Amino acid sequence: MLLRERGGPERATFLELFFDLVFVFALTRVSQQAVEHLTGDKRIALLESGQPLLLLLALLMVWYATTAVTDIYDPQRPEIQLLVVATMLGALLMAVAVPQAFGERGLVFAGAYVAIQIGRGLYFVPALRGHPAQRRAERVLFWYGMSAVPWIAGALAPGAVPRAALWTLALAIDYGGIALGQPTPRLGRQPAAELPVVVEHLSERYRQFFIVALGEPILITGITYSGSNFEADRTTALLVSFATIVLIWRIYIYRAGELLPAAMRASRHPARLAGLTAFAHLLMVIGIVAIATGNDLVIAHPATRTDPTWVAVILGGPALYLAGRAVFEYVVSARVSRSRAIGTLGLAAMAPAMTPAPPHIAAIAPVVVLAGVAVADAARARRERFAPPSPPPR
């Protein structure tokens, strides 16, 4: 049978780590696209500022859907491995198409996305015939079939604005369907209690992808700095950018990142907790891509006047990351530390004062805030070293 055997190996496979390599490239393409919008004509940049986010959400949906497949189905089966490799190729095509996704390569991007999501369903529905899991596969196929219409229509639409509107609708269907339990004619909603969750595998995959996402700002920072003459202001920007990345890692892992598997095991509703964990990581990864975009801007233009849209990226990326990390903390301990709320609000409050400052100085503000959060986390970790996780009761 294609399904995982309960009680079998729960670790992530090397194939899944191999699959993640595509997303280092994909996230880099998205952040580079964002930089091009922010450094071009300001009116055009403002109009197109949401385009990289749409592309990022589509790519992340591919990752989440593939992780669900390897969590539900046995990744050691040749059929599942072939599906993962085929998805990897589709994700690579989407990433290659990112720079012109709202231009001449829109059909490549949308077509690859639809082929990935519909293709999986067309395989699983007949392969699971007669098994209760077939109904779950039918729900998934139905909802991706609905979103395929605006995906392809958007790719064929003339102009970036109607394409963005149709693709926004498609993403609303994809993400909204999952949030609603994918209610389907004759089948109803997907009961959360019937969703299988392999705790060790799923928690490990989320942590692995977080590290993969952190590789993207490191790559962008290194590439941008290597193209400079190592001037003092660019070197300062490099050090500030690197400090930001280190603090993001530190805040993630202590202690929610360490306690995630135990929290999911302790939860009465592991499928619901998995959904919250997915949402937390979605916010954090979007924040990390914004941070990578800010690092590029800061290192490439360290001493120019900071445009308000740049400030939004330089401070907004860390703020969004802290918001996602707050959700992640709630998953593990059913609380949100004051340091995260204060840090998020503090970054928002600093934004007006950062516009007159050059970018490499403005980028210091997130480092100060993140360092404060990391110190507060370390102090709390010492006090609660042996405290078990306490996931939310509902």
C-alpha cells in the first residue's frame, strides 16, 4: 500500500532534503525579483510590489503539498519517489520562470504549478481506489482543479494587473480550501481528526525547511557583497546582515524549535497543531525572504537615502518573522512572550525615524530589536530549562 505504516521510520529522507535544494534557488529568484521592483521606477515598483509575494506563496504551496505527500504516503515507495522528483522538476521550472512570470513566461509558471498539483491528484485518486484515503485525494484534486482555472486564465490574460488579480484568486482558493477543510460536493469537509500526522517526520521537515530558507539570505548577502569593492560602509552592511541572520536562527531554535516534536506528541489535536505550525513557518519564511531582499538593498546601496519602501522591507521582514515566531511559540507553549510583541511593535514605531538614515544604519535597528528578543529568550530558557511543552488544549 502507498500509505505510510504507522510505527515505521519517521525520519525525513535524503530525497526530501534533495527536493529542498530547488527552493534555495527559488527563494533567491523571488528576492532578486523583489529587489528589481524596489530599485526601479518607484511608481511601477509600487504597482508591482505584491507580485513577488504571489510567486512566493505559490512556491511555498508546492513545498507544503509535497511535505504532506511524504508525511501521508511512504517515501520509500518508488512511485512516491518518482512523484517527488517530478515535483522537483516542476518547482525548478517555476523558479526559472519567476523573473518573467508576469511577462512572457506566465504560462510556464502557472502551467508547472497546475501540472504539479493536478498531476498528483490524477495519480492518487485511482491508485487509492477502495481505500478510505481516496476521499482525501478526491478533495485535494477537486480544490486544485478549481484553482487551476484562474491560474491558467491569469497566465493567458493580457497585462500584469489582470494576471495578478486572477492569480490572487487562485491562491485564495488554494490556501482558503485548506483552511476550510476542503469541503467538496458529496464528500463534505476533511475531518481534522482523520488527517494522519507523523510527528517526527513533520516537525523535522519544518525545521529543515527553515534552515533551507535561512540559506537564502546568506546566499544573497554573499553574492551582493562579493560584487563590491569591500568598502567600509558595505562591510558594515555585511556584518549587520550576518548578525541579523544569526539572531533569526537563535530565536527560532531556542526553545520552540527544540520542543516542536514533543509538543506535537503531547497535543490532543496533532493535525490542528500541524496546521498552526505550517502557518507559523509560512510567516517566518516570508519574513526571511524580505530580510534577504533588505540585505541586498543595504549592501548594494549602503549610503544612499533610504526610500520608504526600503524601510518597509528592512524593518518589515524582521517584524513579520517575529510575528510568525510568536505563533510558533503559541504552538509549543500556548503563550506568546512579551518580547516578541514589543519587538514587532518597536520595529513598526522605528520606521518613520529610519527614512532619513542611510540603509546600512537603518538595518542596525532590527539587529538591536532581535538581540533584545534573543537575550530575553535566553533568560527564560535558563529559568525553564526542564519545563515540558504545553501545546494549546484546542
